[in-house]
Amino acid sequence: MYRYDEFDQSFVEARVAQFTDQVERRLAGEITEDQFRPLRLMNGVYLQLHAYMLRIAVPYGTLNSKQLRMLAHIARTYDKGYGHFTTRQNIQFNWPALSDVPAILADLASVQMHAIQTSGNCIRNVTADHFAGAAADEVADPRPYAEILRQWSSVHPEFSYLPRKFKIAVTGAGRDRAAIQTHDIGLHLKKNGRGELGFAVYVGGGQGRTPMVAKKINDFVPEEHLLSYCTAILRVYNLYGRRDNKFKARIKILVHETGVEEFARQVEAEWAELKDGELTLPAADIAAINAYFAPPNLPARPDGDQALKQARLDSKSFGEWLDQNVITHRHPDYAGVTISLKGIGETPGDASDSQMDAVADIAEKFAFDELRVSHEQNLILPHVARADLRAVYDRLVEIGLATANSNLITDIIACPGLDYCALANARSISVAQEISNRFAGLERQRDIGELKLKISGCINACGHHHVGHIGILGVEKKGAELYQVTLGGSGDENTTIGEIVGRGFAPDEITNAIEKIVDTYLGLRLDRSETFLNAYRRVGSAPFKEALYVSEARAA
Amino acid sequence: MKVLTANRLSDGEAVWYAPDHSWIETLAGAEIARDKEHEERLEAIGKAAFAANQVLDVDIIDVELTDGAIVPIRLRERIRAAGPTNRADLGKQARPRGKTEANWVI
């Protein structure tokens, strides 16, 4: 993974010193909240319902064990013993005192981490496929390009006061695990006919109150032009993006109002001015960044198949975990592992300090010291020898993180919702917990098959409900929580926005409604190989509406 | 009926304005405004405390009395007064009741 050079380290340390001074002046009453607010947001400090919240960047979701141990230390020392992994591959602490934030940032800097640009109208943490560098279906590792984008976008003077926040995601595989089409810029790293690397560029995706799927404006931008092309997009946005209305300020609105063809023309015109200039990436620079992401030396471990065969026989639950949470690695003796942070009835994405420490130990011992945070709020061990999977599983069982539910209905994305968030209108976590408990049985979950359920507690859609196969949006109506259901969304290479199925449900109705939707799917699917999403795309919303509303009315 | 609430500057703790002119950590002892004039007085106190850098996110919220206890009308404010509903071990609801009398009726 990338390691800070002297410039990076001194820059981050200087920022810590600067913010420390700003916090001291704020606490001394020398600067007002109106003056301080933009400064704290630039350093990831929000104010939520119960306390401040600190959002820490995990660049493209990549961590090592030392960094995860530091996050555990922060949870234990300054917070309440846990952290919350987010849908942007970051981590949030929900209870830090403002007076402790400088010390936290200093601790983070000591392990090459920070909270810069995790808020504000700037280019946020660049996200990537959480199996980058490991997945068998990958053309190339997208993380070096995410790192190049991180360096380019960090405190970029031209792009620090954009009309609104700006999110970039990169994938290096045809199967999109990074949901690039829901981002302001989505980059699909691929090879052209000559074997050269470049990017299909998507622009104007996003969720929130106006969900839109990004449009492809260029099928192949050669890798050396990545920065000039992104700069051209940002310049068009910075110039024409709306600043009069916060709700219409994202680039998706500009692309929509301008028209994709005209927008693409404007980008190409701007790019013509920039192309082959100083933003062209020299091959040596790309190679230098690539070297940081050189795959670990993976020694042959041909003993894996036999070990797994025996372990399956020994333990049914291990076999289930293997089937559900382990993916094919590019090296036949290795595998990628999803550590589910979605224990049955637990808060999605939360991990305790001791769990983080234990996962760091596992990563160090069995996974070449590499970890990832997925946008689905799980942790990933990208490189584990198949021969070691049983040992990893046994350790995960010890710390309560061996739930075999990756991609199943209880692998729920949920934002913090009204339990923590100052913007939320309804709770998300409690709904996730109740649905998780209702569908707790693994046999039933596996019979249902792949089903991505995503919950947001307000229209800002941090819980990605628009692209859930089943999406739930919490709203406040007449002072009470109400949950709207959307069906048929997906955040993959065929991204679609879910459709609202009908009137919303009260908190004590929503789990029954979800069960009715699932039962309806089970009753109409062609066979077990037809997933919920495929079945929905085949039959549309009518049978689900019938089950939810018409049958209900008849019964009444 | 309304009470004055905010978050404390130093640690973000949810606080309410009390009759003894202090900001307290529990809703139970908050000063209740029962008429417009009193509300306006509380609003002015909130503005002054914000300007004095004691608190932020100042708000006047609707409450009612249930069995003598102050209960906010909105769920948001009930959660602020108690703590996250998914973690009964966190927030004001987790503190010894005798000391804080935190109201965690959601």
C-alpha cells in the first residue's frame, strides 16, 4: 500500500498543528462557531445529536494492521469503545470531545492517516473496489489511480470550494463492486484492443434527493490523461454548477440540465486545452505509484484444497461461511474474505475496539497485513491462503465476526439514522436490527439468495437505499417515523434506481412488509437461480404491490 | 410548552437550560416556557449563550408533561435526551438514574 513520503508526512503534521491551534482558539472563545464551522468540517468534525462526530478517511478503503490498531486505540481512549465503518469506506467515531480531536488527529498522523476532506464541498475520499488487487476478474488494480487522484485532489486550490461535495470511485473489474455509476465521476479501468490501460468515464451519478445513474461520456481515456480529463470535468462543473440552490448543486443536476451530449462536448473542449500539458502523467510516475501497490509475494500453498475439504466435513458452519463470505482470488491457492460487520441483530458497520485489534492480528498473521473497508460496511481480508481459511474462521468466531451472510438479506447497509445523525428524519439501525432478527436463520437466508437491502434515515441516502434491491427510506410524517420502500435498485455495472412501491409503513409494519415482499419473490421466482433482482426485472412491481396493498385491503 | 436546548461547545454534549441559569445534561430539570413571552426570553438566552461561545446548535423545542416528566414531542429530541435506541449502554440513558434522571422514554 501507499506509504507517505516526507512531504506527505510533514503536510499532515502541519495540518494537525494548524487545527490544534484553531480548536484552542475556538475553546478559548477567540473565534465564533460561524468562523470555526468550515474549519472543523475541513477536518472531518461534525456536530451530531449527542456529541461531535469525527469522520476519518480510509483512502480507497485500504488499511494495514497498524492503522486498524490505532483506530481501536482511538475508540478505546477518546471514544466509547467502538467505531462505525461507513458506506464511503471511512470510519466515524460518534462521541469525541472537541478538546480531544487534536490529540486524535496527532495519533492518526503517526500511522499516516487523517480526516482531511471527509467533509465540505471538495473532492472527498476516493473509493475503490474492496477486492482491488485480489479479485480474479480484475484487469488491473485501481488503487494506484485512486492514490494519484487522492494526491491531485488533496487541498487542490481550484477544487476546494466546489458548488457541492464531489465523489469519485474507481473499479478495475467488469463486475462493479464499487458502485461507480452512483458517483459524481465513476472510473472503470480497462484495457483497449492494444492492451493499453485507460478509463471509461461516467459522470453525474448520485443518490440523495435526486437519484441519477451516471452517464458514460468517454469510453476510453488513456491512463496518462486521467488527471487532465478529470480536471476538465471539474472545471466545467466549477464554472457552470449551480451555487444558488444547495439541492441542485451536484454535478448530476448540471449534467441533467445541460444534456449529456452537450456536457461531454464542454468537457472535451476543456480537455483539448489541457491535454498533453503538465497534467499528463509520466509513465515513470505511474510506475512509481504502482510499485507501492505491488501485490504481496504469495507463496504457493497447494495444501488448501485438501485442508478445506476436511474442514468442511468437520464443520457445517465453516462450510457455510466458506460458501458465503469467501471469493475467488486471482491466485488459485488464495481467497478473498469478507468479515461481516452485520451480526444478526447488531448495528451494521459497527466494530468494537477489541474486535478491531483482533482483526488487525488476523490480518498481520494470515493476510499479509492488508485490510479493506467495503462500501457495504464490512471488513475485507484480500489475500488469505485457502489453507489458512479455517484458522481465520476460528479466530473470527472467537470475536463474534464470523456471520456467514455476505450478500444475503441480513448483510444490510444502514446509515446511522436518527439514533445519531442530526440530518436524519427516522431511525435506520433499529429497522435493520429487526429485519436482521426476523431473517436470522441462515438456511432461509440462503434460500432467498442474493438480496441487497439498504436503509437510509433521510433523503440524503447515505444508506444507499436508491440502489438497494430492496431500499428503505425513513421519513418523518406528522411527527412519526414512516418508511418508504423502493424495489429493483442496484449499484453494480447495471445500475438502476429503485422504484417506490407505494405508501409507506409505520415502524411496526415495515418488517412485515419486507417479509411479504420476500415471500412474494419466493412464490414467483422461476427457480432458485433467479435472484430477487432478476425476478423483479422480469415481473415488475405489480405482484409486490398486490401483495403489499391489495391483498391487505381485501383481508381487511 | 417549550424548553431551550443546545450542545455544549467543549464536548458536544446535549444540554438544556435550567431555572438556575445553568446548562444541564438532563432534560428533567429544564426550564419550561409556558407562554410566548417566556419562550422569547429563552430564545434570547440561547442567542446570548451561542454568542458567548458556551453552546451551539441552539433550539427551542416542543415538550409535554407526562406523569410530571418533561417529554419532547419529536422523536429526534427524545433520542437526544436519552441516547441511541440501539445502544442502551450509551448516552444519558446509561448513566445512573439517581444522578441524572435521564428521561429515556422513546
